[in-house]
Amino acid sequence: MTKLNIEDTENERPARHLRFHYDSITSVMNSIGTAWVFVLLVIINLDIGGRALFNHPIRGVPEIVSLSIVACVFLQIAHTLKVGRLTRSEILLNWLAKRYPRVQHLLNGCYHVVGATLMIILFTASLPLFKKAWRLDVYVGAEGDFMAPVWPVKLIILIGCIAASIQFLLTAMHEFRFALKGPAHD
């Protein structure tokens, strides 16, 4: 019995190691997104101050903000999901958790599988947009005034979709494990 537990632990080490690295990556992505929100706050306030005090706005702020909002969402979505802060209605799930916890975990698992599927679909739909932005060197803004490349945001969308789909699948596996074993075994 003890030997079996030791073997199970050794077999789980690579998975735990990968999970640790994945969690570190999503935490770094979340931190970058949070820092970028702060940078946006500074840029927007400087632009407002420049407009109000000197009648001279900072060039490209609307373009930077519009690109950055999308980038921040995709940088932070996997971590948001991991910590259970993704917005959703849980009225039915809370009711099920009290009466039928295994059914609640089963539905949560199905929810996360659907989420992973949607992220994969979004990745598939976004990949040609990234390729086009990269190949054609697409920019936003006005030539001679302010121009910013679009491809970095398209790449962040792809990375965010991959990270979110992995997180959805990891959470689904956890929920299905609870649904099968029940709370007494975990």
C-alpha cells in the first residue's frame, strides 16, 4: 500500500511540475495586464491634463486604449478563471451545491468544457486575423501622426485563448473528479 502511494506521487510529479509552470505563466500574464491597466490610467490622465491645461492632447491615446483593453482582457482571463472570478450567475449552482453537490460539480465541469471549446473556436477564428495583421503589417492610427501595429494584440489574443482553454480544461477535470468521487473522497 505504501509503495503504491510512493509510485502515485512519483507519477504525479511531472503533472504537478507542469501545473506549477502553467500557474506561473498565467500569474505573470495577469501581472502584465494589471500593470498595463495602470499605464493606461497614467496615459489617459496625462492626455486629459494635456487637453485641459495646454490644449494639446497626447497623440494616439484612443488607439492605444482601444488596443490595450482587448489585450488586457486576454492577458488576464486565464488567471481570472483560475481564481474563480469569471462573471457568471450561480443561483442554480448554489442551490444544487446544497442538495446535489455531485450534480453541481458535473454541471460546472460541463460549463468549463463549453468554455474551453469556445476559446478554441475563438483561437481558430483569430489565427487568420493574426496572420493577416503580421503579413500585411497592419497598423492603427493615421500615417504621419500616430501609428501602432495591430499584430501584438492579435498575438496576445491567441496566447490568451490558449491559456484560457487550458485553464477551462484543468478546472473541468477537477470538477468531474469531484462529481465522480464526491466530497467524501477529496
